[in-house]
Amino acid sequence: MAEQQQQQGEFDCIVVGAGVQGCFTAYQLAKNHQRTLLLEQFLLPHSRGSSHGQTRIIRKAYEQDFYTVMMEECYQLWAQLEKETNTTLFRRTGILVKGPEDDEEFQLFTETLRRNAVPTETLMPDEFQKRLPHMVLRSGEAAVIDTTAGVLYADRALKAAQSYFQSLGGVIKDGEKVLNIQPGSIVTVTTASGEYRAKRLVITAGPWANTLLAHTGLQLPLSVVKINVCYWREKVAGTYGVATRFPCFLQIASDGADYHIYGLPSNEYPGLVKICYHMGSDTEPDRRDRQKDQTDVNILSRFVSIFLPGLEPEPAVVESCLYTVTPDHHFVLDRHPSHSNIIIGAGFSGHGFKFGPIVGKLLCELSLGKVPSYDLSPFKIQRFQGHMKASL
């Protein structure tokens, strides 16, 4: 019966967008015995959104307690997927949080780590120089390591979540761009290839969220920015690699930088270290390749030349990624204000990948009408009143 309904385009739930949030939402729905369709406009795998690439940072180090608290279970859920798929998705490296000792933002990080009893190491200047001889700690700067942190293997994680979802009977249709959404007690989703119906819809479309929400009479205050993902060559191979115990890092309040600078030890390309600026330039998702702004690359070149003298100060490889940013840089995890069977996961603001498993669980809970496992008040659409506009 279920197979016949799927052949007729009928499901319990449709998830639109097969990035990390959509994949884990579909995975959780299938685990809850929901006949689930995962729709993706591009052929999988692809590099046009926000979830592609080989690596991401996972950490508990945050300014806000609610993120740190959510990450506790999130680590467990990542480990569960590793076990279910017999795939290594995480490498522990720690993350160094570094910045001016009297900086308010730096203090928020350290206080949140302390309040939540996250295992940490504080590096005094002499110890810092001994432990990280190829990184500069300026006078007045302090450094703390969240020892639980590390590297997620992003592309591998998406593939694992998708394959396990399918093993549970979930259906993935890629290369199917959504052309229309018709809300109602049964939601109808139209693509160029067909029409699908479901009791519930979850929208996790990343930079295309507002394009889809326009069909439902809603527009959120989301901005899309293009990030230059830069890789910097080691002057001496292995200087910033696993063998030297070089951690991921987060630099706060660097010269001329309004946002964090973050980096990962050399891993993806031999002898290259991934270092990025946590903001980019406004773009439109379907016109990203026309955006040639290099402001973030210039900021990074200055940072590398000052703080990482063992790297060449010009990037060897530059790739790109899209952030979908909310005004407060917090996520949107909520029901549609006019259609309670449409759930929205959006605005992950460049720091959502690591939360994929817990976001998937929460969006699944919202879709099924369950009480969410965490307080979602920081992620409510209501906080944008005055910023939103109707699209119809």
C-alpha cells in the first residue's frame, strides 16, 4: 500500500532541500516510520549550496549557552550515524579560541565553556609558543582550547545520511526543482517532473528558502552571501598538520576584521590549510559566479602574514560557499505562521552544519506535532516582526 502511494506521489512528509539539514530531517522522519520524500533541485552530489566540501568544524565553544547545550546531544547523534553506516565522520583536533583577553566576545566564549563544564585547556604565552610554534599570540591576547572539538567530514556525512535514509525506505529525487507549493491540509509540491502530495512539508532549501516561501505568502529577512573558501600553502610541509597536533582555530577581533576568522589543520589538499573569513559579499544564489569581491581574501592575507608565518600569504586554492544569514545570525526553526503543517529550517548563517543531526531531530519533532527537545524561542520567526513582508 505504502509503495503504491509513493508511486502515486503521496507521502506522509516531503522535505525540500538535500543539504545537511534536509538530509537529517528526512533521516529522522524515516526513523519515525514516516513515508518521506527528499527533493533536491540539483543532481547529487553538488557544490551549489552550503553543505558541500570535505570538512567542517564541530565545536561546543560558543557565545550562547543554548548552542553549547544542543551540541552535547549532537555529538552523540553524529556518533550514532557513524555506527549505523560504519563510516568515520569525525576527527578530534580541539579548537583554539584566541583573541584579546579583555574583548567582550572572547569572554563570552570562555564563560560559556566554563558554565557548561566543557573540557578545556588554557594556554599561557610560554605554553602557547611551545605547543604552537608556527602561530603568533600577540601581547594582550589569551587562548583557550575546547578539547572536544574537531573536524567533520562533510561530503562523507551527507552521503552517509542519504544512504541510511534510503535504507529505511526513504525516497530521494534529485534534479527536481520545485516550481510551486500549494498549501492546504494536504500540501501539493510541483516540480518539472511531477506533482507530489503530503500531509506535511519541511523546507530546508538554504539560499533558496525565500524563493520557495514566496509560494506560501511569506518572506523572511534572509540575506545570501558568497564566501571565498581559501586554502593556504605550508612553507614547510606538515607544519600545520595532524602530526604537529595543530588544532582547528577561531580568531576573534583580528585587525580589520568585523567577523571571526577560522581555520582547520591541513587535511583536504596535501600541504594546504583551510582558513576562511566568517562573512562574505551579498549575492543571489543563482548568480553567485558573477560575484568577484575579494574583500574577505584581502583580510585573510593580512591575517595569515601576521599570525601564521609558516604559510604563504596568498591563497593557493579558492573555492566558494553560500551563507544564508539572519539579522541576528541565529537559525530559523519554526512552523509557518499561516500553515502549521509547513515547517521551516533556514538562516543557518554559516555555522549550521555541525548542528545537522539535532536540527533534523527538531524539525522532525515540529513536523510530527511533538514537543521539541529544546527551547526553540531563540529560533522563532516571531522575533523578526517588523522585518518580514508578505510575498503575495
